[in-house]
Amino acid sequence: MDKHTFSTKTEIDPESGWEVIYLIFNDENPRLSKKVGIVPKAGSNLFSYQFGGTELLWQAPSVRAVQKRESGIPILYPTPNRVRNSEFSFQGEKFSFTPNWKKHFLHGLVHGAPWEFEQPSADANSARLKTYLDFNQENELFALWPFLHRISMEYELDRQGVKITFMIENKDERPIPFGFALHPFFNYLGEKSQTFMAVPAKAHMQAEGLLPTGVLQKLEGQDFDLNTPRPLSTLYLDDVYWGAEPENPAFYEARDAAVKLIFEASKEFTHVVVYTEQPDFFCIENQTCSTDAHNLYARGLEKESHLLICKAGGKMSMWIKYVPERM
């Protein structure tokens, strides 16, 4: 009998009435087992990621509180991180949002939205779940982002880790300018001084008031250089890195807990945001674009912003995979 098994489990949270779906991998070695939990109705947040019984993600106090984007892995779309003055223009059309961070707009539209989902499934190789969100006249978000389209998330847990694939299907007659990111909140598994982070990149994005100016700064010799692993006890960052490549993924090592987590990603993820200002958690955010990407793009900074554009009637997909290892 194969002692490596995949399964799924669905529970109903008694307070909210929402489905909580688990993808489970039981390994012959319990220290390598994995379990992820997803709440479709709370922004399709992958709120729990257990490795060998250890919770990797910062937890909300309740399932309903997962909607507040401050725990688990919120989804950032179509505007990862901040939008300057809560507005931008694209091809002559102006888009405006309600400020939620000073006078700016933070973290997109979908992290608290109720997503639909398909029946989870498992076989000998993986466990899977697909969620989706339709932008149309029946969705209140359509007034802010009036493009006919569907976005979907496919979560697949295999023996190595959890792969999260984002897909966009443009059903409109005009292109959709967007960015996509995941914003994981990671627990410290040991001492901060023994938690090391590496974010290989080509440049650092200069910022004023946490909004990129568009200037790319060299990394070598700078306090924000993360091309080689550095302890988080020496870092106080809320910074954007540019020039990430699939062959050099970001990672962190909780050395005293003997756990390493690798952030594999497809080529669309050219930017990484690092946040280390809180004592209880830290964030490594793979992004397809810069913070304030739409406004940088409008200034002609296509390389720096890396705004993605899905053509009319087109489809696009991209993925991130979180791979935990024992050290």
C-alpha cells in the first residue's frame, strides 16, 4: 500500500457558514506531510499552510476575519500594493478607487470578495481546488473595474508543495491592464536572528512615501541588497525589488527550526515586495508588476512597471509555488 496519500476535506465554519476546504498530503514521514486550507468566500484566501504540523502562515482570529487581508495569503488584483492618489488612466479612460491607505488605494479589489469554487479533487499525484470570480453587471466590483472577464485560481498540492495558478479570461472587447500578486503573511518559526531571507533581483525601486518613483537603484553594497541571505533581525523593509527571474527564486530559511521555503514562480513575476516591519510576521510578495504599476506605465515606464495587458478575447495564466524543505 502506498503510504503517500492525497485527499481533500470540506468543513463548514459554524460562525460564518462558509466552506473551508483542505488539500492534504500525508507522507510516510510525518515531518514532510502538508496541508493547506482555503476559504473561497473570504477572498479565496489560502489561510493555512501546515508543513509537518507546523503552521507557516499568520492566522486570523476567525474564518470571517480572513476577509480583512491581514493573514494567510490574500490575493492582490488588479492593482497589487498601492495606487497613487487612488486613480490612474489607461487608453484615455480614468479609473478611481476609494482611498484606504492615506489618500492612496491599497491591495486591489478581490481579497475580500466571495469567490465561487468547483468540487475539490484528489488522485495519486495531487489534491486540487479551483476557485473563480466573474466581473460582470451582477458583481458590485464591476462598477470599479468594468471589464467583462473571469479570474480564477487553481490550487494544487503535490509532494513538493502547493502550486497556485492565476488565470484571466478576457470576455470584453478591449484589453485589460492588470497586475497580480500574492501577499503571504509568514510566521516566525524561530528567532528573528535565525530567520534568513534571500530575494535575488537585478535592482531596487527607489520610493518616496512607499510609492516607486520609477528609478531603479543598484543593489550591490546597499543595506537593501538581498541577493545573498540576510537575517531578518537586521532588516526593516517595505521595499520593491525588480528583475526577479524563475531560475533564481526567493527563499527564506528558519535555521533554528530547520525549515526552508522556496518561492518558485513563472516568468511573469518580475517584482518582489518585502515587508519586515512587524515583530510577529513578515511578507515576501511575488508580483507581476511594480507597486503603482498603472501610473508608472502611463508615464512610459513599461520595463519598470511591467504592467500586464490581456488582449480582448484573450487568456493568460501564471503561477507561484511554495516549496517547503527540511534543512
